[in-house]
Amino acid sequence: MPGLKDATAIAGIGQTAFAKQLPESEKTLACRAITAALDDAGIAASEVDAFASYTMEETDEVEIAKAIGAGDVTFFSRVGYGGGGSCATLAHLAAAIATGQAGVGVAWRSRKRGSGPRPWRNTAVQLPTPAQWTRPFGLLRPADEIGMLARRYMHEYGATRDHLFNVALACRNRANQNPAAMMYERPLTRDMYMTSRWISEPLCLFDNCLETDGALACVLVSAARARDCRRRPVYLHSVAQGLPAQHHGMVNYWNDDPLAGPAWTAARQLWKTADFGPEDVDVAQIYDAFTPLIPLSLEGYGFCGRGEGAAFTEGGALEIGGRLPLNTSGGGLSEAYVHGFNLITEGVRQLRGTSTAQVPSAATCLVTAGEGVPTSAVLLRS
Amino acid sequence: MALLDPVPDDDGAPFWEYAARGELRVQYCAACDEPRFPPRPCCPHCQSFDSGWRRMSGRGRIWSFVVPHPPLLPGYAEFAPYNAVVVELAEAPRIRLVGNVVAAADAPLDSVDPARLRIGAAVKAAFTEARDGGLRLPRWLLERA
């Protein structure tokens, strides 16, 4: 059976500035990011015939296609679960292109979360979590929901706040190398981390991602087409989505093993169709809405054993030159929180050799979407 | 500002009806006797659509907890920092309920010093006094007060 392995490639990436507040609308920002990505690829907007996005996105393919001047569109898809869907946009486009449903796919994210409302403040809607069991008791925000798992994780495996700091620091150090990052000129120290205000104990301010306005986009085409484009192709080597048995999004407290989340499910599928394993990954872009998602994901994607994710962060393992350089543009914690789409574009830059924190001769990159919700992941290779 | 009331769905409604009588009950499969939470239409173990609601002793242990600080919704911000806990039930440890440890059933959310909370601490359920509409919420009291 012909699979998706290396059948498609990212030919173009584009983004706007990232800031706490951008004056333009989400639609305008989306169009800027998409046209920049098409220009990067050297592909005309009229050739775009596929779109993929993920929920908590306020712009849609009808408005975007019309604005940028796309041609007739024959594939469009929207993946659920917010940040869990970032990488799945590429998986859906790859499947469409590899099966002949479309030729030029655009995935995008446009978001004004920096200047817009916080989703958890909306008390009128049932969130996708079973809110009747959680919100009346003051478990209101994603930080509270993940904080609950984080404390249990720390209790079971002896993880400490220093481990979480290792994650925050690695991301901040990379952001300090990236002029596009919101935290470019804002170094982080252990003292700042340990004395910062609490958000939801055991999580402090620096365990939480940024709040950002900005937009990004990717252009995906067949591998053959990508070789004729402007930039060096970055191949989609393996893709996966993951919704584990008996999983409950965010408030995953109600199954036998709450600390083995969607990463484990996505990882099994991802590695099954790959020619290489975790030990061969040169650089990783792992979804970091909250620092504890990193040790959980390191375990889930097989970089270490169960309960070893926190210890993995020791000794500079996540820094450039370490065992697994992490979130090399600064990630959601320190570059921009745009539901993980910046992790995809940074994965592409690493494999093009154009990152501001370049891992020497990086040839393979894992990119993951939100852990703690039904998720997705891709393996990129040059 | 009031705290948020639960908005029950069809599957969860019996839990809140029993709670209004001061009873902590969990949905069980009538065919294979497995408990399940949150409530749902059929049993994930045997696919039976027959279920009942079994009364629990109300005893349990703290599985984990957080201490939220602002920014929060106004009704909660006035009590912050307060605790939110996950309690695993003595009779069915895989059944875990989110709640609050308080000094007495109707005491405020911040009535217990968070420093007194430990994972594994024994707790017991107590129900708030009925409000308009009969709603009562389960709260949790430390066994060693």
C-alpha cells in the first residue's frame, strides 16, 4: 500500500510579526501569512486548491480563498481540539495530495489571543471538556486542568520545579536568539522563575505560554513538485493523530493511567511508519502551552522511559548541543503562542538550515501538537 | 459574583438529582457491574445500555490538587488562592471527582489552608445546603481536621 511517507513536502512558510497586540484583523493577518508562504514557495495563489485549519480559528477557507485569489478548491478540512490539531492540518493535506484530491495545500493559523478574550472567561458555552464536573469547583482554566496532572506527575516521579524551569529556560534561551520572538530581549533566570507569581500551584507564570497576536502558514505540495520550488523541500516523513482509549480532553483524570496521554497514541502510529526512531531525531519542536507537557511528551514520544521525562531535562539536554535541542525558535513559552503552528515553521527552518538557533546539519525533526487533548504529530526530514 | 452552577447533560443529570438528596452516587453497568465516570449512555467494557446508580460511602483520598491564583472569574477570584482537588473514591479508585476541600460543607472555598493538603490525604464528602432549585454540591472534608 503506498503510504504518505515522504510523498509530500513543505515548500513554503510564512508568518506575520508576533506581538501582544497587532492592529490588523485575524483575516488580514491570515492573508498576509498565507501570501508570504506562497511567495516563499514560488507558487501562485491561483494554484491553491486545498485548505486545512484547526478549531479555535476564527477565519475560514471561504473568506481566505476569496481574499487571496485561490482557484477552485477541492479539499478543505478542519481538525478539532484547538492546539491538538496543528500537525494534523499537514496530515490531512498530505493525504489529500497523495491521493490526488488536490495539488497545492495551505494550512494556516491566525489568532489574536494577545489582545482578544481568554477562552475560559466565556461561561455561556460548554467547553469541549465535561464542564459540569470541573468548572463549578473552580477548575476554570487550562492552567488549572494541566496543573492537576502536573502535581500528580511530580508526586509519582519525583519531578521538581527545577525540571519545569529547565524547560522554560531552554525555550527562553532560544527566543533570546530569535529577533521575531516576543521574548527576544528578555532573558530568564532561575531566581526570576522561582520568585514569580503563581498561576495555579504548582505552575507559576513562567510555566505558562505567552498570549500572542499573529498568523502563520505552510504550503504543502507533492514531493516531486516541491523539488521544483524555490526552497529546499522539507518532507513529511510520517504523520499521526492520537485519541487514546478512554481519554478525556484536558481533564484526563478518569481512566486507569491519566499520565499516559495522547502523545503515546500518536507516537505509536508515528514511529510505526517511520524509517528512523527517537534516537535519530536531531531537533524537536514539542507543544509547550505549559512546561509539564514537555516531560510528558518526551516520555510519550519515546525519548526516555516512563517517569524519566523530568530527569531527561537535566544537564542542558534541551539546549543547543544537548541530547535533544527543543523549541529552537522559543516555542509557545517564549516565541509566540499561536496554538503550536510556530513549531511547524521552525521545524522547517531547522531542516532548511535557516534557524536563528540552528542545530548543525539537522536532518530530522519531530513536531508535536497539543498534549493533553486529542493530538497530532509529524516527523520532518530534509 | 456567584460561583458557576453545574450545567448537567442527560447522562449527568442523575448524579445531581442524587446530590440534591445528599447522596453521592456513581453510575454502574447493570450487566458487568463496572463503574464509569463521567456518566455516559453505554458501558465501554460490555456495551450494555442498562445502568444504575450506586451509593458511595463518600470516603476517598486526594489524588492531586491545584491552588488557583488570579486572573480568575470574579466569583472565584474573591476566594483565591483556594484549592481544587481530584478525589479518588474508596470503593472505586478509578472514579475521581473534582471538588474542593473545605472546613465545613458550606464554608467558603478558601476555608482550608492549602498547606494542609497532601496527595493521599483521606477525605469524606459533605453536601452544601440546598440553594434555589435544590442544587447541592459535594464538598470534601479532611478526615483529620
